[in-house]
Amino acid sequence: MSTFTTQDGASIYYKDWGAGQPILFSHGWPLSADAWDSQMEFLANNGFRCIAHDRRGHGRSSQPWLGNDMNTYADDLASLINYLDINDAILIGHSTGGGEVARYISHHGPKRVAKVALIGSVTPFLLNGLPLANFDGIRAKVHADRSEFFLGLPDSFYGTQITEGLRRSFWLQGMQASYHATYACIEAFSATDFTLDLAQIKLPTLIIHGDADQIVPITVSAHLTAKLIPTSSLIVYPGAPHGLCSTHQDQLNVDLLSFCHAQ
């Protein structure tokens, strides 16, 4: 497997497909780089180098006790970019990964980045629109029976487009993550305010969100994020759920390719 080691000793797994301008993908909770396989295959076949990592504590990366917070997630992304000496990158983040991308640009600067895409992103600040009780409920369900919770959560994550295959894939990726990282990441994606981070993004930015997203409602996320990034454009997918990278993969792939090619 392809891995690198961070300054604090975490081993981070990544996949690196294709050749051309680099695109780096940051996945959502509680998934792994595998959630991006459709986009990576499509874009790599269309002349781009596609790189996706498993966030620390998730997938095939190691499971350190410390560092399950947005600052460290962004530092890990920076370490990957530096390790591979990436420049002129297109950063694409879904859900929690959108926050990771925003925090990376805020803390590490845009010099290695050309464009940004935020899909179903947790930005700017979920607790500004959703009650803390929602996330306390998620924590309680993870604590009570994580495996059972991950069997049921895909109904909300993928909405009416759920298939048995998507349910099993979600469960498998979720159960690969450590219990501790799964639990700690809930606070990271819900209680981190990215408002000031978004103000630092002055690059061409594509925002994509489904208006049927039950996990990260568009009214508390994409609509506000678009206002905070003047250089952004927003595409709304009617009827699309949170997991639109899978349920609307063909539409998303075409939209991402058009964005990546745009001058």
C-alpha cells in the first residue's frame, strides 16, 4: 500500500491514479478514499492525476488516539501535498472533507492550489443551523451500537436512491474506521466554525449540493458557503441526497470535469 508518515507518527494511506494536473479528494465521515472511486476513475481517464487519502483513524490509515480534529486533518492533507510535491492542485472535499479543504487553505495558504470544489460540505458552521442535540444523538447511537447505526444511516445518507450495494459499502467503510476516530470526528465536523476559513478562499470554487440532503441541509451549508466565497458558483442537484457522489455519480463526474477543464 502507498502510505506516508506524518510528523506525529500517523501512517496515512493514499491512492494515486493517472497522470496530469493533480486532483486531491477529501472524503466524508465515516468513509474512506474508496468513496471517491467513481470520480477518480472517470477523471483519471480524462487526463488528470487523482489522489485520495484515508483520513487518520479511517480506512487503511493508522488509528492514533490524538489528532482527530480539523486542524490536524488539514495538517495531514498538507503533509500529503508536500510529500508528493504537488502544485497547481484542484482540491475536492465532500462533507467533512469540505471542512478539511477550507481549513487547509486557511492554515497552509493557496500557493499549491488552483481550484476548489465543495460537495455537500459541512461549511460554514453546522451548529449555526442545526441543534447540538442532533449530534449528541449521533454520538449516542455510535456508542450504543456503531455497527447497527451504520446499517441504518445510509437511508438518510443516500435517500430514496439507496441500494443494497451502497448500504453494504457504507457499512464496510465505516467499520474500517476506529471507534475513537468515528466518535471524535463527530465533534470535528459539527462544532468547527469554518466562516473565517472560507473568507480566505479566493480561488475559483465550485459548490455542489443536493436540495434533498438530510445530513447537511443546503440551507445551513451551501447557500451560506456560496455567499462567503465571492469567487464561487453553486450548482444545486434537485432531489439529490448527501451521498450524491454515488447516487448522482454520472452527473457529478461531468460537472467536475467541466470545472477542472475551465480556464
